[in-house]
Amino acid sequence: MSSVFHKKVVIIGPAHPLRGGLATFNQRLAKEFIAQGDDCYICSFSLQYPGFLFPGTTQYSDEPAPTDIKIVSLVNSVNPFNWIKTGNRLRKEKPDLIVVRYWLPLMGPALGTILRRVKRNKHTRIVCIADNIIPHEHRAGDKAFTKYFLKSCDAFITMSEKVLSDLKQFEKTKPIQLVRHPLYDTFGEIISKEEAREKLKVNRSDSVILFFGFIRKYKGLDLLLEAMNDDKIKQSGIKLLVAGEFYEDAKQYQELIDRLGIRNQLILKTDFIQDSEVKYYLCAADAVVQPYRNATQSGVTPLAYYFEKPMIVTNVGGLPALVPDGKAGIVTEPQPKSIAEAIIKFYQLGEAHFIPHLRVEKQKYSWETLANTIKSL
């Protein structure tokens, strides 16, 4: 049930024309606040990453902007004068609530400085949605930047036990609430497997598993490629659909594919997947595989829940808590042999085994719950 006290809310984080999961999440959360009667807009980035620091091809979407959300591109992540100017502007606006995303220590100085300026109005409360506290790839300054940022917040939301545990290493006294990552429901309705495969030109009769999302070392695509070299996988004729952009050197993966001799088992779609295309990849697959080496939570998991796709996930970070083993999917170890065995087990049980459990489990993941928890904090 939504709060009867309507609030002025600002979300600080990426939004259109920036692309990716954070932007999609922020835009959907803004819609929920607006639906509850709150006055909400997104304060996004005029410069999120300098070009030389961005691992993909482009930071920007060429899809149309959402028409029902106000987005103001203000924050320059590397310009201290901008941080002061943005902080002063938000301080004068006196929102009741700022919801700020924190996913990378690199953003700590900018966001921490902006929020310190805002807090001078003695009115605005600041709730952080912490996606990561300890980053997947460590760099000098991570700890100092994170400490600086965390001191500017009044309360925290985490979406996995792993991030909750990491946060408690830094923050012992402020309120922290765990809320599961809501389901992405902005990518269109579920379509038939046949329609999706026809769109992607994938054989209707093939067994197809999906790796979805940006390709980085911690996500373990190389482990999954090695699993595809397993004799049982090869004999079964299972195909792996890889859908996502390389965020590191693609050459090492291409060399691994050739060394293993598995190219004919793969369907490679390694460009950025536009929002309008997402449903085709999810609906074309029998299951989604997340072979991560380490993880906090993953935006792929609520995506799989929404499209009612069983998951094969590794026993790391927050993934096992999100995917009940034998019900919503299969939990396995982050090793090629274990992953291969889990894939075979999935096909032995059959996709239909998991669907009733997925439909029950997905009811737990709600945008209304997230918005109300933020406001109650």
C-alpha cells in the first residue's frame, strides 16, 4: 500500500540517453513513485564516464526517450566544480527524499560531494540503493571513495545478502533494509519461443541456453564455454546463445572458442542488446545460465523471472538465495564440469518442471515494495 504522504523525490543515477541496466531500473522506479502520487524526476549524468574509461562501444542509447518521466542530465562525474553546482541546486530545491544509486567507487567523490551540499538544507533525507559496495574489479582508492560516499547517506537499501554483508563492514549504525531486485516489466510481454527464434533466426528444434549481459571476467563466460566442450553437452546438441557486448578484450574469448573447437555450438550476438530486442533473447531460450565467478545480485535474474525462464546459476554471492535450487533453477559450482552437469540435469528435468515454481517465486519482486521501503526508511 503506498504512502498517503506524497513526497518530492529526486533519483540520482543514470537515465536516458545513457543506456544499460541502471538506467532502465531508475526509469522504472521513477514511474513507481509517480504512480504513487509523488513528484519525482531523475538527476542523471551529463558525463558518466570519460570515454577512455568506458569499456563498451558507446554509453548512449539510440532508442527514444521515455515520455512520462522528467530526466535532467546534470552530473559530471569528473568535474568538482560541477559537483558543487549540482549540490547547491538540489539543496535549494529541497526535495523530501533523494534516492541515490551506488555501483562503483569511482562515483564516490562526485556523489558524496553533491550530497554533502544537499544536506546543508537540513530537510532532505538521502537513501542509497547500494548495487555494489566492494567492486568486482578492485582499484586503488576504492575503500576511501566508498567511505566518503557512505557518510553522506542517511539509510541504505541492498538487493542481496552479499551487498548487505559488505556494507556492514563500513556502516554499523544507519538503517539498512534488504529488498529483492524488482522484476523488469518494461521489455514487453512474453512471446512464444517459436516467434522469438524466428526473429533471431535460431532453429526452432534446437536446445538453446542463454548467456545474457555485458561480458566481463567475473561473469564467467569462459567457464561456460569450457562447459560447452563437455562430451555429454556435445552429444546432446545443446547450443549456447551469447547475447551481450564485450566489456573487455574479445580476442581471448575468440581464441578460447577456436581452441575448444566449439564454434558450431555457439550463436554469438555480441553487440549491445537494445531494450526493444531483449524479449526475443529471453523468450528464445530454454534456460538462462549465469556462470559467475563472484556476484552481488544480478539484473539478469529478475529479467529471467519476468520472462519465466529457469536459471542455472553458480553458488556465489547473492545468486543462490535468489534462485531456489531445483525450483526456479539449478545451483552449481563455478567450474566447467559442474556447469556442464547442471545443464544436462536441467534438460533431464525439463523446462516445464520449473515454470510453476518460477510463477510463485516471481510474486516476491515488486516495485511497490521497493518504493514503499525507501519512503519508510
